Amino acid sequence: MKTTKLLFPALILWLMASGCQKELLINDDGNLVPKTVEQDSTLPSISVNGTLLHAESFGNPDSPMLVILHGGPGSDYRYLLNCKQFAENGYYVVFYDQRGSGLSKREPKESYAIQTMFDDLQQVIAHYRTSPEQKIILLGHSWGAMLATAYINEHPAEITGAILCEPGGFMWQDIIDYVNRTRSFSAFSETLNDATYPDQFITGNENEQAVLDYKYSLLAYADGAADSPLGNEGVLPFWRYGAIVNGALFDLGQKEQPDWTTHLSQYTTKVLFCYSERNEAYGLAHAQKVSSAYPNVDLELIKDAGHDMITFPDGWNNFFPLAIDYLNSL
């Protein structure tokens, strides 16, 4: 991450040269982070539930629909694009950046609600669905697997199947316990130093979402660091992180203490639940605890992979055969 530090002297000189316009320039569209679909009409997008989402689909629209749910909250679907391969195997694959995430439109913090994220997913499905008989399958990673489960908990009859990859938990205390284990960096680690270094120069309030997204992206680099317990092979590819939605949903979780297992006993369809070999913060015990909320589970270890098992070659090559076998069994 030392290359990151080298960028800051040049950035500071640019800000100084900008004089009284520095706040406008640093937060202006496209300067620090890519533009959203609201700012760039050439990006693929859909309008649902009162917002504009970055979204696209692959494959035959009449095939069984596989909706890909990214992690975060606040990440984007770029790191999950390996899943386009499912379109080559008979599935209609739908990607979208969740509300306030990736290249989707930014919203004010007070507008976010956990229920709104469920409603967005419902409307994304409705937007792409071509018939009432079309099968709907959810593939969620990390927070995306939690979102998938929360949706199934509310709508167990609507979903044909689910692939869940290392959700932190479906009850709030399980989520907090897992998150705490993933952030076990030394106070003197290079990773923590790199992530917090920009705070000396760049600040941002809730109205300066480009600044906050930029800073959040630097924190996200920690997940690919050698001293991270997540065991990833490197840094995830991404377009833009959503800092405000991440903070808003975490605050709401602390306040509401959600339990997304209350109706899962009604969902008797087999669920494919995957956990990775190298994620020291997860492990078999946590996978068994979290997955036990479902009555019918195929629990699989993805070898040679860390938390982001769908992104990097070794993990993907071990994950894909299990996933396609499961999909074809539905």
C-alpha cells in the first residue's frame, strides 16, 4: 500500500493550488471516484422503488433467473462478474449495485431502511421477470447472502433456490461477532496505517459522498492485505464503494437488532451454503451455526479460497462446479 501514500503529496498540492475552490473540486462528479448512473447516462441502469440502480443482465431472459447480490453493505457487483459464466449454462443472470452502492444513485442517510433494501430486490426481480412461472434463484455473497436470507424469510414461497457464500449471520449478535473477528488488525499494522492515513488530509460530511466513498475504498483495501484474517488472494476489483449506505444500515442494525430466521423453517428447499478454507474469522463452527437456521442445507467448504471465494481463480474454479450442480438440481 505504499503506492497509495505516494499519491497524497500530489493530491495535497492540487488542493492547495485550487484555493478557495478545493471543496468543490474534490467532491465534484468524477474527480475522486467514478460517476454514478445519475451523473453518467451512458451507464446501464434501471429505475425502481424511487431510485436509480446500476444494473445489467446476461443470458436468455426466459431462462431461470439468477440474481447476484453483492456484499458490503456498500460494495458493488464488479467483483462478482465471474458469475456471467452461469449465463453460458442456461441461466438469466441479473446484476445490480444495491441502493447507494457502487455506481447506483446516492441517497441521503436518513432515507435508508433495511426494509427498503428488501423492497428494492423485489422490484429488481419484477423488472427483469418475463413470466410468473419463471424460477427465481438468489446468489448472495457476505452481506448479499444476508440480504438473500432476509428476503427469503419474508417471502419463502417466491424463491426457487439460494446459494449463500459466507454470510456474517442472520441474527444481529452473530453478525457483530463475525465482524469483530474480521477486523482483528494490530494497532501498529501497515494495513491500519494505510487505511487511516488519508484522515490527516481529507475530511467529508454526509453531503460530500464522493469524499466519503473515496475514503471508504481505502479502508476496503484492508480486506486484501496479508495480515487480514479473511484470507483473500488480493484486493477486490470494484468501481465505487458506498460509505453512507454502509454506515446507515449498520446503525439501523444496531438499533433494530434484526432476526432474519423467524420464518426460515417454512423454506424446505435445499440451500447451498459455502464457506472458505482460508477465512480464519469464519470457519466450520460459524458456518454450521449460521447455516442451521435453514432446515435443508448442503454445507460445502471451498478449498484454496478466502472470503471472496467467487472472485479469485482458485476459489472460483472450486466454487463453480458445486454451484452449477446445485442450480441444475432445482
